[in-house]
Amino acid sequence: GSADITLELTMNFTTMNRQVLDQVMNLERLAYRLKGTVTVDMGLEVLPPFTLPFNLSDSVTVAR
């Protein structure tokens, strides 16, 4: 099966490249990349927890 999850992120623009801050302030399209691993634990004895890598890239329009 499949599941959708919501991933909440906090961004500190003072530690980012100035170009990113300019794109946000101008409500432009912003490219992003999320990379890491996630551990899935179904809580079942017959299926132990497992780790999945992910590497996702896309872009989003900044809106107020």
C-alpha cells in the first residue's frame, strides 16, 4: 500500500544564500531538494522496522 505524510520544515533565511531570500521576497518559484532516510515501523512482530532512503527534488511557487 501507500501513505501520504506531511513534512513540516522550518527555514532560517539568515543562514541561506542571499539569492534564496530574494526569491522568497519576490514570490518567485523556489527549487528545493530533500535528501535523507526514513524508518518505517509498522508495529508488527512479523515485519521488523526498515529504513528507506529518499532524494526528492522539485520546485514550489512562494505565496503569501
